[in-house]
Amino acid sequence: MKRPLWKLIIKTFYKNNSKPTYFGIGNKHLDVNTMRYRVFGAVWQLHNGYRYIIDYWFGDNKKEIVNLINCGGWANLVNQEGQIDNVYQIVREKQERELWKKRIKLPNNINQKNWNGKKTGWYIIKSCKNYPCTLTCIQKTKHSIWIKHVCVCESNNDLKKFLNLINLEHNIKLIPDEFIHSE
């Protein structure tokens, strides 16, 4: 996977900086691209009390992550295994914020095929009955269908949090029993 130019510039800046660079590797972290629990590894630095994540990877085993770190040209890394869960949480929170802000209007041909006959209103589509899963909040208006929010849920608490945020932002009252399963 090709990294954007800005990530290469940031990586070069941090490599040339004299501050220590840390790494960590941890098991059983959710890779939202595959929806599987995998090994997670990251490289970061601390500046003025803030953690700056330089790069992160998911792999099937620890050796694969070590190879990715080595291929990145990192040297003199300080092992901080105890911090990897915090780094993972920062990555997931950023992913959640990006998903929350994203809005997509579906093309009209999708509106006619799958949504014809459905009432105007709000719908939650759950990708599967088990966790982890993806929840999609859809608003059907008279003339269009909007994906308003998407969330990756690892537990029932994530699901409740997602519904509460939707209810607060849109001043509605969705309840957990009103799901459409896409299986």
C-alpha cells in the first residue's frame, strides 16, 4: 500500500529529529479494514507531552510487524509494549471521528431498487449479528437516501454510544431493536 506524500515528509522529519522514537506491538487489536483481530504495531515519538504516531501496521503475526518496522528504516527504537494499547486507542478514535463526519448521498438507482416502498425516516443497518460489525445510519427523505454516519462496533457498549450520538445530533429517538441486518 502506497503511503501519501505527507506521511513520508512527517516520517522523514521525525527520523531526523533527535528525540527518542518508540515502538510497540500488541495482539488482538481490531483491523477495521478486514474486521478481524490481528497483531498491531506502531512507531511514535513524544513532543512537548504529546504522542505523535508516525506509522502503524496490522499483521497476522509479530514477525510480520517487525519486518514492516525494519523495512521502514527505523533504527534505535525504544520498546514501549506497555503503551501500545493507548496508541491503538488513539488510532481508533481518529478513525471514528473521520467516519462520523463523512456523509454520502446514494445514487438514485440505489434509491429505487432497495429503498422503494420504505417509509421516510431513519434506519440503522447492522452488517452482521455478531461483533465486530459495522453500523450504518441512513436517512431516507422523500427524494434521496443519505448515509449519515458509519461506526465500527466491537461491543454492545459501542452500539449504545453510536445510537446516543445519533439521537443527540439529530434530535431523534432510535432504539437498539430497530435494526436491519444486511446478512
